[in-house]
Amino acid sequence: MTFAAILSASRASTDAAGSLRASLHFAGQTLVEYQARQAARAGADRIMILVSVITPALSQAVDRLSADGIAVALVRDMVSMVRDAPRDADILLVADGAIVGQTYFDAMAKEAGNGLLVTDDSRASAPFERIDAGQRWAGLARISPDLLFSTLDMIGDWDLSLTLVRAAVQAGARRVTVPQDDLLEGRVALVEAQEQADLAAQAVLAKGPRGARVRGGAEHYLLGPVTRLVSPALMRMQVPALQVRIAAMALGAIALVPIELHWVSAGFCLLLLGLLLAETADRLDEMALRPLSIGWTAFIVPGFAVGGTALAGEGTVPGYLALLLAIIQIADRWHRTGAVRPWMVFTPASALILLLAGAVAGGLGLMFDLAMVCAIASVGAMILLRRD
């Protein structure tokens, strides 16, 4: 069953006059943008951001979300809300300044009808709104269309989010309780300032998303673990994924120079570093819940690696190897490797590691032959183990 989402984005932060909680920096974007991506990932087919004033930061967030194919709109008053809210679908309501793990978004999305994410009353849950003597609202709710529109008809100047939550409590909504550990460690929080958002980001992003994305070869076994270590630190320093990707492209282009000058080992090391940076950029996008790039920009750095492979050897084998590696890279990026295990996917990074070992040991020609055999075997495995 489809549902929509309402994100509250009107409360002021404590950082500076005129700043909003929704505009706080979180995971390389504004907090409300991150919330929108969480709702979209959970299955929301449209997102409404309830605002009191449209700021440049909110407008830019809407532009970025729209560019990624997420249907989002800014709503300034109850009249617009009545007009735009769906009458045949539930609403996922997100509190202003709420940071809630993706698992809770998914849990609320699974069951239709009124539901509340709650936490037991304690010192850790003090920032959240109390709903009864023993529990507080943890910033996430699912509201049925009947409850939404009956509340909109009588809301007047009241706070929409809190009014809906209290109506859901009176209607006996089911409750999903957040463990106290998630509150104490910051994985579920209500933030009012950038410092609080940064602390919550450390807790949320330290675990990182565990999506279904599986890479092949060296990306899976070598580059991936390294990026999982360095990406949270880069995210906390607000390093944009685009800058990391541009650095990877520049490094890949520079690497071709020493290879052309027959300093093959140095060139291969630079190419591997460029591939590591490209993988890190992918990881930063993944942590920010942005879609993985599958366009031409995603193949620039691997393209330099393939080109460097062709330049490093003599004869026809390096050229044919480069073509095979290009095919494997495209299949790996587009998830068309069939049912093969990651170690069966012989990516450009895998070939570079093998060739670097050969260059250091003085057996580069032999390693080109071995890499060619591995590439042929990899393509054969993807074809023979393909799932129709």
C-alpha cells in the first residue's frame, strides 16, 4: 500500500536567529533533505514539507530531491495541505528536527493504519513530546487519511504534528517502542543545534547503511572495507562526495603520465588510489541515501584504469585485457554479473593489483597473461551462472 510523507520544517534552531532545524547540516545535506530520502527509501511516493517560510536552503533541498526523482513539494498553509494530501493513502509524519534510524522508517512503512514511534519516559527521552504518563513520541508516526482530514478540519492555528499525534493517541494507534540504547547512543534524537546534529550523525553514520549493493573483486574485499573506515570521518568533516569524485578523476588522469614514461609501478599505485577515492565517493553517496551513479561519470576513473592497463604492456594482450575489463566493470556497476560470487568478478582494481605485483617482481608480461585468463574466466562465469 502506498503512502505519502509530511515533514515538519518550521521550528527555529538555537544556532542563529532565523535558522531552522530543518536546515541543519546532516550527512552531507540539510536535515530535512535526509529525512525526505529516508521516507522515499521506505516507500513514500510523494513528500510534503510543511514550512512557515520558504528559505533558499529549503528551495535548494527541493531542487536536489527533485533531480533525484523524488516527488516533493513545499506546503505553507493548511489550505494547501488539504488540497495536496492524498485522500486514499496513509501519511508518514516526521517531527521537526527528528533523527530516526532507517529501520524505524521501514517498520512504520510496513503496516497500514495509525501508528506511533514511542519511547519510554526517561532522562534520555526528555527532548521528545510527552503523550501520556509513561511514554513520549519519538518523532515518527503513521496517520490514516480519515484521522488526517478530520484533524485538518478542526486544527485552526494549532501545531499540525502534535495535534495529529494526540489524535492518534486518542484513536488507540499501535505503538513501536524505541529501545533506550538507541536514545542514549544518539541513533534516535531530536536536535535543535548543529552541535547536536553532528553528535547524532556520528552515531547514525558510524554503522552506515547496509544496502544490497555488492561489488566485485578488489572493490568488495579490499577497497570497500577501507572506504567504510574513512567515509564516516569525511562525512563528519562535511566533505562533499562530488569533490572526492573529482579528486579521483584528477588522480586517474595524472596516473597515465608515469605509465607513459614507463614508471609502471607508480602509475598503477596512483590508479588504485584513484579507484579507492571513487569508491569512497560512492560510499558517501550511499550514506547520504543518494542513488548510486550509473551514468558516464561513474566510469571515468575505471576508464583511466582500463586505459592505463592498455598503455602499460606491449603487444595485443594488454589491449584485449582492457576491453574485457571494461565489459566487466560495466556489468559490475549495472548489477548484471548474474549469480557469481564477488571473488569471481575480475574488476580493473583486481587486475591492477595483479599487474602491480608483476611489475614489482619483474614479471609484468607473465602477469598480463594471467590477468587475461582471469578476465576470460570471470566473463565466462557471469554468462554461465546468469539467472534468467
